[in-house]
Amino acid sequence: MKKIVPLVIIAPVRDEADLIRLTLESITQQTVHPVEWIIVDDGSKDNTAEIVEEYAAKYPFIRLVQRPDRGFRKVGGGVVAAFKYGITQIQHTEYQYIAKLDGDMSFGPQYLEIMFKQFASDPKLAAVSGKVFREEDGKRVEEIIIDEHVAGQFKLYRRNAFEEIGGFVEEVLWDGIDVHTARMKGWNTKSFYHPDAILMHHRLMGSSDKNVYRGRLRWGRGIWFMGYHPLYALASGVFRMREKPFVIGGLLIIAGYLGAALKQAPRYDNPEFREHLHKWQLAQIKGLFFKTKTK
């Protein structure tokens, strides 16, 4: 019998029949199992629910719950709303860790075991993940995230840290707001490379919102809402020009940010957070500039 860890995983899914078996197999083959895995079917039109039920019949820790169909895929906020619904369905209330997992991921059998070793070595570690890759032309291509960030596709949290930051906000850039809030409150967050802890993403990041171009515009509007400093927003757009869709993707991020700025679109209403974020972002830019100058 495999060791059970005090972890609850919540996976909001919608129309993932083509990929969810990869995620189901990845979790069921882990060297340690969660005490509970709640899969929230957020209005699927395909046979996602039937596939989950097939696995739930074999593995008692898997449980399917269903939400009424809102009629469309609501990227960002919809995922968090489904995740929050999943929290209300938790039966094993003495859990110590909580994770949000996407239904289009795969990873090796030691993934959770390796993540829990990171928690054991750092009592101030709030959240952790491996690095994210995708298959492209027969090769593994990394979806770049900085080491202080945590992959939104499989975000694993220490419960007391998660509750201290107030959980996730129902907005597009929820998976950036949470990390910076945790660091603002004195916690550590990290992603790291380990050959046995690679997260394989089977959908191009940002492409679930009809197409990747629309996704990049949404990304730009999201970093405006989150409160990005203009210089960091520009730098982010330039950096993302190296990823598919090359050049245009980064330009669309910048365009989305500027469009939201010109419209004076709403921003995350937390001045302390934005002040902390700007200080951190400007330090990152300064560090990059001086690193370049001294080479």
C-alpha cells in the first residue's frame, strides 16, 4: 500500500476528455497518494466525467463533483471559482497541504515525493512546483517561469500559507497575485528543475481561450489588472517574443497591457500589494541590467 500524505488536490476541468487520462495516470502512479483528489467537472460537454468516474471506481481517493454548466469556458476567474467550489466539497478536513491541478498535465511517479522533500527542508516554503515543458516538433520546450514563481498548472501549497494569503482571487492573473502576496507576507515560493519532477503541459500556455493570440492579449490585460510596473510589462512582452507565436505573442501582451491602461481598466485593489510588486519588479530589472553590464 502506498503512503498517504495529508494533501488535498482540487482539479477544475472542462472538456478535457482528450488529455485527462494523462493526468489521472500521473497521480495514480505517484509513489505517495493524496488523502483526497476532488475533480470538479465545470460543465463539460464531452465524456470527461465518465473517464473520471472510471478511475474513481478503482481509486477511493478520487472523487468527481459537478458544477452546473455556465455555457462557456471562463479562463482564469472560472478556474478559481471551480477550485473554490472544490474546497467546499473537501471531506478530509485535517489536510496540511492543498494543490490546484490542471487536467492536461503529466509528470513522473516521484513528483509529489520530490515536492514534499522541498517543504521538509524549508518551513517557510509556501508553494512549490517543478518546471513546465511541452512537446514541440518532437522536442521538449520549456515554458519559462522564473525560479520565484510557481507553475499555475500544478500549484502545491502549504495549507496555513494558502489560508494566510486568502487563497486565490477570481481573476486572470490569480497565479501571479498569490505568489507575490505570499512573498509579501514573508513566505518563500519556488519552482525548480529536477529530471524526475518535470511537468509536461499538453496544451500551449494561454491557448485554451479560443486561440493563443487572444490568450496573449488577455495576458496583457491580466498583467495590467495585477498591477505590473510599465517597464516590467514592456520587458515581459519583449521576453515572451522568443516563444510561440514568435514576436507577435509578445507584441500582443504589450498591446493588451497598453489597451487596458488607456481604458483605465480596473486594477487589483490592494495598494500594498502593488507597491511590493513594483519594488520587486524594478529590482529584477536593475539586477538584469547590472548583470548584463558586468559580463
